[in-house]
Amino acid sequence: MLEQLRTFWPAELHGRLFLVGGAVRDHLLNAPRNDADMVALVSTEVLVKLGFVRVDGVSTEPVWARTVAGVGRMEVRPLDPALPLEKELARRDFTVNAIAMRLDGTVIDPLGGAAALAQKRLTACTTHGFTDDPVRLFRAFRFECAGYAMDEGTQRLVTGREWEGALLRIPVERFSREMEKAFRLEKPRFFFDAMAKHNVGRGYFPELFRMAAVPAGPIEYHPEGDLLTHSLEVLERASALSPDPLARFGAFMHDIGKLLTEPAEYPKHHNHDKAGAPLAKKICARLRLPGDWGKTAAAASHLHQTAGLWPALRDTTKLRLAEKAARKGMERRLPVIVRADRGSFDEAQWAHAVNAATMTVQELGINPHIFEECKDDDWCKTACPMHKRGRKCPMPEAERPAFLIQRRVEKYRQLVVGAPRF
């Protein structure tokens, strides 16, 4: 990246340019990086000439951005010429992000960020960093998902304070962006553990704070007790099974419908799978999450209960479930969610069911003539299922779903019987 940056920027500007933040962290950790955050002692006129476009945030300072070959997205914030670089770095959130690097590779580390990075220690740059920008709270929680730990001084800045009033002035998208990033890290459950521990984020995600008061289900099936503990444990198991953030999110949200159960019905939650789908959509819309996040959460709620009963399902139900999952883009995610929730799932049978459920008419061995105007030709007279029953094609539309599902069941059974056994 440094070589690409030296090539992109005019040589006379090299001494005024500094990489900061994640780009420096990843360089020091020898991790790959495909974007660059920079601060620069250059004018906005120069940035415009170099193809940068100003991007204004609702509650953040504007940056200048463009995509650069070999680097990816580059964001540049012009420095105040009257403000020394060291003071600029001290304005950042954590010392691991307050390290700068010149284009020649020289590291500038006035706050000891490199040592904190080596220890995976999260230290606030100032005592007022969280009050300056409360979203830094969620950034700290997100760092914990990657194995970092707040030191005692930083924890004291977080605990014992009321943050909701300040957070209400911050756009929900900034919270959601940190949450999305957390789902891509090793231990995303730590994000929600920290929210609950520090009582932060009720205004954004109130459902999270209601979960602990709701039983997960009958104690013989849910010895973990409450819904929050269950959802976090399922998320943790899903994270070990798959790096897919949407599969993990679906696992966390799969039982969200239990929040709608009347307390008189506890500890059972009848029809929570159906009730949870619209609630999941509502939550994701409020959090301004991308559309596929909402679809995944709703589908996880709606489908997981039936999928968890897989061994007891009739073959027609298995095929209809597989067809629904494929239509909702859940054919790979649903097995992860069920395994994380139930402990096991027959993924080999599931793969055959998805295969059969998504076959075309031709792949199912069905002559499309049966759905067309009768030609009264040789095929119609000798092979058409309608003619064999004394009726002419086309098959009535009302009869087609049952006919197709039966053919899919036959194909599914052929696939299962023909599968190698070990």
C-alpha cells in the first residue's frame, strides 16, 4: 500500500501526508488492508485536482474520498496547519488508532499506541473522548469482539453514566455500522454482552434489554434460562460454524418472536416463529440496516422452528421448507442457525432437498407439453399423465403445485437413496 500511495501522490506532498487509524494498525499487525485513512497538510483545491470528492457526515467531520487502484477507498481529512500532528492524534478515540505513519514508513506514536496494540489493550486517548462522540462506546464494544479489552481507566469512563440522552442525538446508522462490523469479527456476542453490561444502547435496540426478563422456554429444553443468554449462546455457536455475518445475525435474531409472548403463556412460546418475522423486519428497519439483513432476520425467525424438526418432517414439508429457504437466500444460512440452536442438523439431506426443490421442470423429467395447449400428438396419447387419466392437457393451474411437489419428492428420494453411505 505504501508503494501505491507514493506512486499516487505527487512527490512534493509526501512529507505532508500521514496514514492513520486502521491502515496503520493493520500494517503494524502485518494484516492485509484494502483501504486507507489519511490526514494531510494539503488544501482542498489540491484534493479536488486529484479527484477527491467531499463526503459530509450527519454527525461527523467531512472527509475527502476516492478509490485508488492498488489501495481501494482512500479517505483524507485535511489537517489544521495550526494544530501539531501530535495534538491531532490525541483527538482520536483510542491510542491504537492514534498512530500515524509517513509514506516512507516512519511511525509517529506519541501516545504509546503500538504497545497497546501488541497487548490488545484499549485505552481512551482523553477523558472526554466518549462525551465528545458517544458512538465511540460502540466502537469500544466492537473492538472487544476482536479480542481487545478496555483498561481500567477506560472502563471507568464508560460505567456509571447515563448515555442515552447523548446517544439520541446521534444517527442510528452510526450505531448500526458498528454492530454490522462486530458481526464480522471473531466474537460478535461480546458487542451485546458489553451493551448489556454497561447499559448502553437502549434507545437504539430496546429489545436487547427486554430479553433477559423473558424465559427462553421450558427449563428441560432451555437450561440456560433466559432469552438473552440463549440468543447469545446461539450466536456464539453460529460464529464458530460460519464467518458469514448474516448467518450469525440470523442466529442471534431467530427467537426474537418470543418477546411477543404473553407472560401468562411462559415458559412456552407458541407460534413465536411466525410472530417474530414481522418484528425482526421492524427492528431492522428502525436500525436502518441493509435490506438483506432484515430479510435474513425475518426468514431465520419464520423458518428455524420447522427446520429444527427436520427428522420428523414429511418429505413434502421438507421440500416446501427447502424451496422457501432458497427463495429467501437462506439455503446455506439456515443449517448454520439450526445447528447453532439445536446442536445438529442433517446437512446432507438438506442439500438434496434444496437441489430437488430448485430443479427446473426439465430437470425433474417433466415434459412441458403438460402445461401447454393439447396438441393431441403421440406424446399426449402415449405418455401424458393427463391423458392417462382420461383428461386432456394442459394441466389445470390449481393442480400444478401438488403435481410438481410430488415430482420433487420423488427426485429428492432418488437423491437420498443414491447418496454414498460411509
